[in-house]
Amino acid sequence: MLLVSIATKSLCNATAIVIFFSPACFEYFYIAMPKKNSRGEIVFSDYQEFRPNRTPREMFCAGIMGGTYWRPIYSAITKRTYRNQHKKFPKSWWAGIPDNWLTLEYKDYDKSINKYGVKVGTTLEYWEKQHWITHFDPYGWIQWYCAFYKGRRCDDDERQIKRWLGVAGPNGRFRKNLIRQIYKKNKSWNDYSISPKIRQTLLHWGYELTKKDYNAGI
């Protein structure tokens, strides 16, 4: 049995229930969910540098991953088959979102579901070969983000946040590239004709460019 002990702990002025599973993983379940600040950034008190601006629900409502993210999968990492993993999260996250925006087979990827109307990304098998997937979250970064947003903490958090910073953070390569392209073409920050693929990729990482972020980045 993995469960070792249950205790309470104060973390960054927030009381949490700490459930220890093993030396490799533990979870904090916060009483309060994260909130957005005046800039629209989601603030996590224990990881101040991690500032996405789209919640998991906002990402899926907008349209991501061609509707395929929560499809049934076989994980080469855990050697297990998974399905309906999104149902482990609050029902309110998925209210009003059609099933075909969540569980399409990858072969049926529908780019028209995506907010920016383009197909981006690669396959789960490719992610596994690149060692981007761990046993904590066999579906990948978005599954990790859903769990992190809901309150889970585990030993993969720092790696996943570092990945986000490298892609979508203030100095992230995709965010900076998008800002450069907009500036070079003398367009508005919200001209979606400028690099819809980068915009869609950033949305998959829980971020969309804002006017403030654009002005700060030029």
C-alpha cells in the first residue's frame, strides 16, 4: 500500500492536507484554489514564477489539441491503458464542452476545434521518446497542469514548471517569438493572423498573449 501517513502543514500562509505516498511523490490539497491577479495571471503561492493565464477549463473551452487530449491511450511509460481520465477532475470543468472536444481518437484530430484553427504538436509516442512524459502524468503536460491547478504537488512539478517557463514564460521562446513577429510586421498584439500556430501552442501551455505582456516584451 502506497499511503504512508496523513498530516496537515502550513505552506506559504495556506493550510493544506499533506498525503505522503512514497519518497518519490506527495500531494498537497489546498483549501483555497488559485486565483487570478489584476493582470489575469493565475497565482500559485508556492511557485510564484509560474504564471499561466488560462485555467484548464478555459483552455478546453477555447479549443485545444484538436479534441483528442483525453482520448483512451496506452502508456509506454506505465504499461497501462487509460481512459476517461478527465473525469477525475471537477465536473464543472467540462460543463458544456462536447465530448468530441475531449476524447476524439488521434487519427480524428479536428483542427477546426482549436481556437486558432490550426494543427500543432506531435504524438504521445513522440513525447514519450523525448522523455517528456513521466509516470505521474502519462498524458503529459496538460494533465500535470490540471492536477497542479487542482492542488496536487509532486516531484515532477519543478521540471514541468521549468518547461513552461522555457515555452510560455516571460523569456519563453514561443512567447518571445510571437512578440517579435508582431512587432516586425507592425501589427496589433491581438491580430490573430500573426502566427496562429504559435498562439495555439501557447494556449496548449495555458497562456495567451495579452497587451500588457506584449508591451513588456517589445
